Amino acid sequence: MPKQRRRKSPFKKILLTVLLIVVVVGVSASVYFSMNLKAVGNGDHEILFEVKEGETFDSVLTNLEKEGIIRSSIVAKLYAKLTHSGNYFAGNYELNDSMSTKEVLSYISDESNLVNESVTLTVPEGTWAKEVAENIAEIYPQYTAEDIIRQWNDAEYIQTLSKDYSFLNAETLNNENYKVKLEGYLFPETYFLNPEADIDEITRTLLNQFDSFYQENKSLFEQSEYSVHEIVTLASVVQFESGSTEDMPTIASVFYNRLNDGMRLESSVTVCYALYDQFDDPTQCETQTDIESPYNTYLNDGLPVGPILNPGADAIKAVLEPASTEYYFFAADINGDGKVYYSKTFEEHQKVCEDLGLILN
């Protein structure tokens, strides 16, 4: 008689299926758990985080997630239970989004990391150095804005800084035409400063933030045919000209196209900076394009002599990675929704300006 084949037990099939599901779920859960313990960002986002007296651990984790310091309060809570790392102290902590959940929990469990006292300095994108100096002087009344500018323009001080920061070129910066030698390098960010800090410590805090950005994008800087100072200078023009971060790469491409074809930049915002102490009305930038100044790109070829403000990360990245276009002109609808219109020819640009009711130089 032929041997009968044994039928596989339905129970074994079910067991194998269940085991497979368990493995898949387990692996998925492990990946999800691991991913949500990683840092949210690269350190660009810094905050002074407060743990209030009597606040629950759940509340602390919820606030950390809201502030963008950790990815998931739920995963953080589970991790804390598994690792017995739920200790914390009330007070203020300086945290940033480059810290993993493990590092954040460890940090707030160490009482020595508490910030007993600090002062906040915010440098918005597009701020002039003299405005930064005025803001610092308000926080540190022992200094005047003039004291701060004087140090930022001191040749020996610039020489000292250039030895510590590779992106600073003392020979370039010690130019008698500059309004403020460190213009362009006072990186826009919110800073939590020591209330006893002196001008040097404050300055280095801002330069350290620029250095962090520089090191992170060093390969892009090195790939450019322009020097760091020229990149920062062009980024300052792009920052001033742009109404939104989305427009920055395209506006950068317009200026590169002009430079590559030997055209003058003819950027009205460089006139604003050329006016400097006399600048109090944006319309002046459109009507006083004949002002004699090495910053005025209507009268001078190439880039302005130096940065015309302190550009943010988006503007610098736009100059490092511009869009690829054939545009040579742009105009923003300043009387409407602010939309930017780009043109390949002067005739097209002229028509756009007429339609928008803009002054055409």
C-alpha cells in the first residue's frame, strides 16, 4: 500500500504565523522605539527650558516634546521606566535639539547643569551689527553700543579672533572702508548669556554659533569659487532682498548670473547700507543710487566691499546652493502680496515693474 502523506498540523501553521507576527511587531516596535530616542535636530534649536517646582515628570516630558527637544514624550516615559532614569530637578536648563532623549534625561537629572541665572539676547536674521550692539548694551548697561562697536573694529582684536576662527580673515576684515568689521558674522540666534559676560565672551558666543554652521557646511564653502567673506557678503544681500526663505535660492541665482556675465548687481539694499546713519526711509534706497560708497553696487562692479547685515542660515545656504535659472531680474509686489516675479530680459522686467507700479532705476 502507498504511504499516506502526513498532513501538517493546522496548529503548527497557526503557531508559526503567530510567531512571525510577534517577530515583525517586535522588530517594528524596536525600530520605532530606537528612532524616537534619537536627537530631533543638529543643534540649531536652543532653548532655556524650565522645570517648575512640583511639576510632574509627565508634564516635563510633554513640554520637552512641545519645545522640539525630544521626539516623543511617550517613548521617553517608557525609556525612563526601563532605565530607571526619571529623576529631575526644578530650575532652568540650556538644552538643544542635538541631544538624544537619553542625553536630555541625563542632563536634567544632574543638579550641576542648572542655569542659576542668564540673560537672553536675540539676534534676528537681517540685523545690522550696530543694532546688535545696541541690544547688547541694553542688556549690559556697563557697556555702550559705541564701546562694543569699537572692540568689533579693533584691528588687534580682529587679528586675535582670526587665529581662533578659521572663517575670519584678518587681512580682509581690517579694511578702513568697513562700517563694522564683524558685520555678517554675528550669527542670528537666541542666546542665553552669562550676566557677568564681557564683550569678548559675548562676541565669541555669537561667533561660535557661526562656526558651528560653518563646520557643518564646510564642504559647500570649500566647493565654492568664492571666499567665505564673499559668500557671507552675497548672503547678506540675498537676506536683505528676500521676503521669504523660499525665494532665496532663486534670488541668489539672479545675482550669480549677473556676476558671471560681468553685470553690476545694482541691488538697492546695498544703497540702504551705503546710507547707513542717514538711512531712515526705504524709498531712499531706490532714489539715491548715485551715493558714493564702496557698498553701492550701482556704481561699483562685483560684490559690495563687505556684508551689509548679518544673514541667517537660510540665506547663506541659498548662496552655497543657489537655484539654477536663466533669470537676471526680479521684482517683488511690495504693494500687494509680496510675490516675487522673475525675468530673463530687461524688457520683461520693465513690463513687470510697470504692472506692479514700481520705481525702475
